[in-house]
Amino acid sequence: MTDLTITELWVRYAVNGGILDAVQGVSFDVAAGAAVGLVGESGSGKSSLARAVVGITPIAAGSVTVDGRPVVARPGPGGVQMVFQDPIGSLNPSRRVMDLVSEPLRIAGVPRTLRRERAAQMLREVGLDPETFARRRPAQLSGGQAQRVAIGRALLAEPEVLVADEPVSGLDVSVQAGIINLLHRVTVERGMSLLLVSHDLAVVRTLCEAVVVMQHGQVREQGPADRVLAAPRHEYTRELLAAVPTLEAGP
Ligand code: ADP
Ligand code: MG
């Protein structure tokens, strides 16, 4: 079983001749098989942290380890995989769904016939009929369908940890729940750890047993989702919760 450990992580950008510390000494764990929600307002450093965790943004200081091993950016199987906010944009527009989903298998050297078989099986698992979708290109998919392709591809890489950065915030409200349920089902079934970045506390409440609250690149509060969302200890968490629109709050 796999534990993701983030220790004193710093992410730094060079901007306008100065530096911007987007993530400032953040530490937390995602226990094996657990789902942790990372919340905070826009610009608080969530994506910078997520990208550093999967190795696509350099780490200025600190470490990210999976079971004590440093995470290395690699396209092949294992390790950490990421699902992005803009599913269509995250897929190579010139490739077909079958090739996009099976890419991790190609990199792993799985023979073509087996690759296509496993990719078709994965498409079914993420709710896409291979007959209908295998030959489409990203532009011929809805946002929700593209996110299913991205999730299927990430799963075929057999990651130990899945990082999802706002995976439903670019999608129609009507398809968000389907994607959230899918993420929940596939990670629980595989005992896979999930780091879910979201500004939507309702989504985090549904999926995550623990929450990390970030503001200005720092952790303000962390703990069990039940406790943090029901009885926040930090003023900033209270503000975030208060900012959530509720259906009851009519005109
Ligand atoms: P969030 O995902 O919580 O909205 P981000 O990690 O995207 O936050 O951004 C945190 C801060 O880092 C913001 O001030 C943002 O403008 C800045 N930032 C993010 N990415 C870059 C980048 N590639 N270069 C320079 N600054 C960046
Ligand atoms: Mg972001």
C-alpha cells in the first residue's frame, strides 16, 4: 500500500524580475488508499502543489515521496498520474481516443493487440462505448467524455496515486456528479490514493476523508473532512465555508 508524503514543499516562480513563492513549506500525507481534498481560493497555490507532486513543476525545496521513494516525472506505468481541469486541452488533439487511452501501455511496451483489448476494456470501465468512441479525436468529445478518456488513460498507467486538479470545474453541472462518482469508484476499487484539488467543498465532502486548506501558499488547517468542514478551527476555513452558496439561500 502506498503513502504519499509531502514534506516542507516549496514551489517558486521567477516573475517580472522577482520571485513568487506559490507554495511555502507545505507538509501533509495522503495515507494509502485515502482520498485527501486540497481546498483554497483561486491563487492559493493548489495547482502549483499538484503539479509539483506529479513532477511537472520543479520543486524549489522539500520533497514528495511515494512509500519513501522520491516521485520522478515519467510517462510510463506506476508512480503518480494527474487528471487536469481542462480535459479536452489536456489531450493531444491529433490523436484518437484509442491511442490516447492506450498510450501508457504503448510506453510500457505492451503488444498492440493486447493494448487495444485493454484500452477497450478501460473505455467501458470509464463509461464510454469503444465502438462509438475509439476512433474519435478530442474535438469530437464533450468535456465529460474527454475527462473520462483522461481518467482511463491515467488508470492504465496503474498509478499508485492519482492527482486530480479541479477535475469537474470546467464541466457542465449536469455531468459533474458522473465524473465524481467515477473517480470515487475507480480509486476505491483499486485502493488507489487520491489527491483531489477542488474549490468545491461539496465535492470534497463527498469524496474525501481528509481535507487540507491552503491560503497564500501555506496550509491553514488540515484534518478529517467531517471535522474540518463541520467545525473549522481556522478563520480562513470558516470564510471558505461561508462563501459556499446554498440552495436554501433564496433572494
Ligand atoms: P490555484 O491553483 O490555487 O489557483 P496556482 O498554483 O495556480 O493556484 O497559483 C498560485 C500562484 O502562483 C498565483 O499567484 C499564480 O499567479 C502563480 N503562478 C502559477 N503558475 C505560475 C507560473 N507558471 N509562473 C508564474 N506564476 C505562476
Ligand atoms: Mg488551480
